[in-house]
Amino acid sequence: MISINNKKTTVMLGIFVGIFIIVIGSALAFSVSSQYWKDYPLQISPGETKDIYVVLQNRAGTAEDLTATGTITQGSDIAKITGLKKEYEVPFGEETKVNIRVSIPKEVEVGHNYDITINFNFASATEGEGPLTIGSNVEKVIPVLVVAEPPKSSETEERNLWIYLIIGLIVLIILAVIIIIKVIKNKGLQKAKNKKSR
């Protein structure tokens, strides 16, 4: 009895370890990257909207195409996944972008922090008579920092001032040329009249 129980335990343990290795292999095959992290948060002003993205990567593990479904589990009040797709195909060895729109209400105070957490559930189908789907989750946290709206560039104002000055100078030159031409014409007509009177 002891040996039979030991065999059953060993078999169950072996199955468990096998499934664990397959799941870990699938997890290693899939990752999510972002241009923002803890020390480099997304900076956005009150009332502002920004479009960002995360990248789904299928780089290692089993050489299979994966399908991912994304859900915002934290920060859905300020962020949403955009586009018509509900599922994202991530071919083996390639990357897929997932677009996210972040909007901050006008009344939010400067200095406020948010965390946008996106959960991706992915599945891969192994070869065989019937598809064996192994699912797992990968989370990505995008930190958000609300900052003051940057002041308008003084360079733009300076450029506009120069444009107005140049237009003003051109108008003055045109007026001066017109006046000079009229003066010359008037002098010519006066001389012609003087000659006729003589």
C-alpha cells in the first residue's frame, strides 16, 4: 500500500511539475514593456490628454504565436485601451503595440500620482489532436505624475514679433516708393506745364 501511494504521489508530483514548467515556459515567452516606469513616470497636466502605448513581446519560451487580452484593472477612471481590438495577436519573435489614452480631469491638483495597471491574459495553443490552451497573466504598471502646464514658449512670441516688424517695414517701404513715384510724376508734370507756359 505504501509503495502504491508513493507511486501515485510521484506521478501526481511529476504531472504538477510538468504543468508548472509549461506554464513558466509560456510566461517567459510573453512580456510587456513600456516607455514609463517608477523613476520615469508619464507626466501630464490637469485637463490634458495623451496617447501612449505598451508593447507586447513574444521573444522566448515555446515557439508559438500568442493571443493576449488586455484589461485596465487600476486607473480605469483616467485611462482606456483604444482601438477596436479586444484581442491582440502576438506572433512568435515579434512585437505588438497596444494603444492607451490617458486623460486627467481639470480639477486634479498638481503633484497627484496615479498608477495605471494593465493586466494581459495570454493563451497559447500547443500542437496535438485538440488545442490545449494554457493561460497566464502579466501585469504592467504605468506610473502617472500630474504636473503644471508648461508656460508658452517665449521663442514663439519673439518670432511673431519679428514677423510683425518685417511686415510693417515692407508696408512702409511700399508706401515710401509710392510717395516717391507720385512726387517724381508731379515734378515732371510741373516742368511740362512750365515749359508750355513759356
